[in-house]
Amino acid sequence: MREWSATSATKAYLETLKLCKNRKRQCDSRKTQELGSSEFVSALAAGMRSKLIVEVASGVSHSTIALAAAAQQTGGRLVCILPEPELAESKKAIKDLGLKDLVEFRTGDPSKLLLNYKKIDFSLIDCKNDDYTKLLKLLDVNPKRSVVVANNLVAKDKGLEGHLTGMDKNVEVRSLKHPIGKGMEVTMISRKEEIDPSGRDAGGRSAAGIRSGSMKGNGKSKWVVKVDEDSGEEHIFRVPKSV
């Protein structure tokens, strides 16, 4: 089991802050999501040491930059599936930031393209896509340990929690919806034998000790992740920097 890396999470978080600041004019012109959510997903993907990261985007987004920054920390790669009209602008943004070698852009029908990727470590689906429920069902996630983020969920819409099927009985799935950005559901998937009911991993270490911590930035707030040792549930908070 790949342990949580607080170092990678923090580096990706801070790198995302810097990159989005450098592209501030572009970021402001495309308000696909708040910067806070980008910082969060970058830290989460990097902290989980994700190697294969797949994003289905509706256009140029902060999340693409954020996930590329995460891939830079983990030595992985990001596959970004987006509409053809958005390709040129997205490629330019990534190239200008020096992230070109980390991102594989694909255009076309996402429902067909997703079939090419197996055992995905980290997935982000933009739920502005009308077919997002279908796309969530098509994800081939790594059953040992993976994360699926359903972003831009509105009202009572559900992410993977409401659409996950065919998962092995030995796989534990935990979904939590967070008031991050426009609305986000984070689903954690892992083998049950990796984490026992006390919240400890196969090596006897506390999950809270591995996957808890804070990720500070230069802004007015920070993300704090805590794992309940009894239930194994993850709680994510955004608190003022002064706290």
C-alpha cells in the first residue's frame, strides 16, 4: 500500500498556488472552479502518490494545472480528456508553465476514450458534462487504492457514491461530499485488508498518522485533513490562516 506523503502533498499545493498565480489572467477569465478546490485536488493526488491521473474536463481549467503539478511530484502522468475546441488553448497554457511533458491531451468522446485506461489511481470528472454519471460508471479504478473526485456537483446531485457498481466485496468505498469550489464529492477506494476497523494500515500504523495533516498556502486560508481512527472517515476543513 502506498502511504500518504505529506511532503508531496505540500509541494504540489504550493506549486499549484504559484502556477495559478503566474496564470492569474487566464484563471480569472475561466471561472470553471475556485482556486481553493484546485489546490486541494493537487495536494490530494500528490499525497496519495498517484501515478495514473485522468481528468475529464469541459474546457481550460485550474484543475488541469493542479493535477499536472501533482504528477510532477509523483513521477506520474496526467491524461486530460477535453473537447476539441479547447485543445489549443489548454496545450498553450500547459506548455507556458513548463508542464508539457506531464500531460497527455485527448479529444473525442470521453465514454470511448476512458476505456483505454485501466487501474486509474486518481480521477477527476467535471460534472458540468451532461454525461458525467455515465463517465463515472466507466472508470476503471485501481482497487488497491484510488481516489475519484466528482467536481462541480450542484444541489442534490451525486458523484461516484450513487453510481458505483461491480466492485469486489473486499474493496472498501467511502464517499464524502464537501463544500469545496462549486461542490465536490471525494470517493476513497481501498482494499479492506489494507486498513482494519481501528484505522490502522497493514503495517500497524495509524491511518491518522499517515494521512492527517495540514497544507498551508500563502493565501488567507489552509486545508486541513483529519482521519478518524475509529471510523476511518476523512474530514476536510478549510480554516482561516490565522487559526
